[in-house]
Amino acid sequence: MGDTMPVSATKRRNNDNYNAKCDAITIRPLKATGTAIRAAAAAAGQSLQGYILQAVRARMEQEGQPLEIDPAESGEE
């Protein structure tokens, strides 16, 4: 790739504040499944995280457990 610019102190602080509000949930699909999920997200024009969170939200709503979130804090791009 190429040159990377240093991150400003303000940007780093904002990133740190955002990350402190986030949970980390790791999934480990088999590579073929992961590749298929990434391709589906790309085809939908979404980030991988946004695609997965949308799918989880739809499942939770279907099961009568809607996820009440503020879209500004969803972590979706």
C-alpha cells in the first residue's frame, strides 16, 4: 500500500472515546462461510459489520426481541 499519516491527538482521543462505548463480539466462521458473508455484504453495499448487525437485528425482531438502539451509536457504517 503506501504511506500512512500519523493520527492527530484529537482523532486518537475521539477514536478511544468511541471504542470505550463499544462491545467486541468475535465470530469465527469457516473460511468459505466468511468469504460468502463478506461477498453478500459487498453486494448489498454495506460494511461487513453493518451487514451482520442488520441481520442480527432482523432475527431479534422476528423472535420478538427488538433491539432498541440509537442509529448514531449502532457502529454501522
